[in-house]
Amino acid sequence: GRIHLTAGEDGTALTVAGTEGCFPPGYKPFKPEEHGLERGFRCKVPQEALLKLLAGLESDRADGTGKAGDQASEFASSLSHRCAVFPGVGMDCCVIPLRHGGLSLVQTTDFFYPLVEDPYMMGRIACANVLSDLYAMGITECDNMLMLLSVSQKMNDKDREKVMPLMIRGFRDAAEEGGTSVTGGQTVINPWIIVGGVASVVCQPNEFIMPDGAVPGDVLVLTKPLGTQVAVNAHQWLEQPERWNKIKLVVTKEEVKEAYQEAMFSMATLNRTAAGLMHKFQAHAATDVTGFGLLGHANNLAAQQRNEVAFVIHNLPIIAKMTAISKACGNLFNLVQGTSAETSGGLLVCLPREQAAKFCSEMKSQSSGAGGQGASGGAWIIGIVEKGDRRARIIDKPRIIEVPPRGSQAANQDNSSTSPDQNPNLS
């Protein structure tokens, strides 16, 4: 069954229906400013800084001489060739050829700070986020997971004993939903709560799709709506009058609560269905949309392609009202610009044009049939692949597709009607 977040009128006493437990009053999501950090602090290293850090991995291998000029730019320019040149260095996962029978070890790791108030759902989101890197390569099975957990030194024993088991249970339940299990990991004490893990699978070549085969004429499909960062922040602002006053003219408190719950369930949804359909409909490449936002990950994927292609994004499926909130905040999140962070987002998939609509249709039918994903379940055609310079761009005035949160009146109306097209063709 579904898991619901409920709160008392004062917004503090939160319980999780369906988890056989609750967490203590006053438990709140990680707020950087409360720990002496800047308000805009994110655990994701900015892309430019990350390239400079990763350049150190390649310094002795770039040309065999050990000399490296601008290592960051050299490393960035090698994105489209690194799987071939440096075996094991992949985009979403490392792919390591094994000594035995043509098999490869595919492995990934990810972790971050809590971003929702429900520790059980946070555990599920963290696990879904780890597995998503496997799913982005069309891999539907996972042999094993490890869990990485940091317990905050600022939590008292009572809070720790109630909160952490729920987070662990959420992670475990999501792993089991993905057909795998958690067999170990590492737990430490740290100033902040951190949760994540490692996913590993041994594959035959036909079980994964390398993310480098896009060709001109392909269609870009996205399998989850955008706007999760906006939804999570707007929900926090319900208790911050100075922030709420900036957005109250464009959204109601009920709409914010619905969007927050939609974001939470969306982030906790596995991308496993989409991974399986990538094989059925001959996907040419894919990545998952997470911390660098839609445009950041689209650029990464474009840079990886063997062919000289470019990605052009025309449509943006966004959780309803999140675009209006972003604009009311002076584009604080750069949502429409494609750089708003999307924790545990959907897959961005390059499909042959004749397969894209069928992929979207089957995604919607399978999502509706497996737990009732509501209006958000499915996929959207968002752009095209054309000949170009291995970059991605969003057109000046993209079409915004308002995706109603599941359980909302708009979603119920959408589900009862066969006329609305959730997967519009590109104009």
C-alpha cells in the first residue's frame, strides 16, 4: 500500500502511516544554515569543480607522459571517449571487464543529506537514487547493495533510536522492491545525517546499454517530472512567513503540500520499469537526471556520444505550480533553465523516433498498473537529437507541461479521461 505523511496542525507531530512507527516531534530536514554553512550549501560538488577534481585521476594516463596541461579541460574533452580509453570509468556507473567469460562488473555509489521530513521515505529515496545509475544503463537487476549511513552527533539517543531504524527500513524496502538486498555497509558518527549506498551487478554484454549511441533523428524522453527541488523548498517555506509571502499569490498551501508529497513519492519511485523498456524499444543512450539538473545531465550525455549530435529540448514536464513558484522567487532555482537539482529524478532516454511514443505509452500503463503512479507515472517526449557539437540546449520558450500531483483533483480528472495526451508530439 501507499505510505502517507501526516502532520498535526502545528506541523510538528509527524507520523508515517504504513511504516509501523513514527519519528519524534521537531525532526526537520537538513538546513545548512543551522550547521554554520551557507544557506545555498549543497552536498553535490558543482560540475566545473568536479571536473578539476576528477582530472587528478587521469593525470598520468592522458598521453602516457604524465604531463597534463589544463587537466580539467582535457578531462572534460575526453568525456565522449573515456569508456574506451579508460576502462572502468563510465558516466553513471563504472563498467569493469572481468577475467571470467566476457562478464563485466557494473558498480555505482551515491549518498547525500536528507531532504524530506519522513525518514522512512528518505531511506527509500536514497536507495532509489543509488539504483538509478544502474537503471540508466538499461540494467534491471542488482546483485547486491551496501548501505552508507552517517548518524548525526547532534541527535540524542531517543531521536536516534526512532529515526535511524526508519531510514534503514526505507532503504531496505526499496532494495527489496528492486529485487536485491542489503548485505552490509558502513555506519559512522558525523555532524550531519548522510544516507546512501553502493549497488553492484555482474552483467553479460546484452544486459546493459552503453550511453553513447544516439543518432540524428532520435527522440528524447524523460520518465519523471521536474521540480522536486522547488517542491521541497516551498514546503519548508510554509513555516517561513518572509519566504511564503513571496509565493502565496501564485500557489495555495494545499497545492504546496500536494506538490511536496508528489516530489517525495516521485523521488522514491524506482526507474526499473524504464530500464526494462529501454531494451524493448531499442534505446540508444540514457542517463538519470539528478543533482546537475536536466540540462546538466543532458550535456553530460551529449558529450558522451560517438556521433556528432546535439540535444534540443522543447518540452519541460514539471510538477504543477512549481514553474510559477520558481518565477515568483526571481528564478531562484533556474527551473525552466534546466539547472534546478533533481534528486532521484527520471531517466533521460534517446530512442528511435518510431519507438518513442510506444515507450511513453507503455511506461504510463505499467506505472498505473503497479501501485497507481497517478498522473505523474509515465514519460514525456521532451526533445530531439540532431546533428551538432555534442551539447544540449533548451529552446528559448519551452512548452511547460503541468503535471498534476497524484491524488490531486486534477490528477483524478486526468486519470478518468482518455482525451488528454500526456506525451505530446514536438511542435
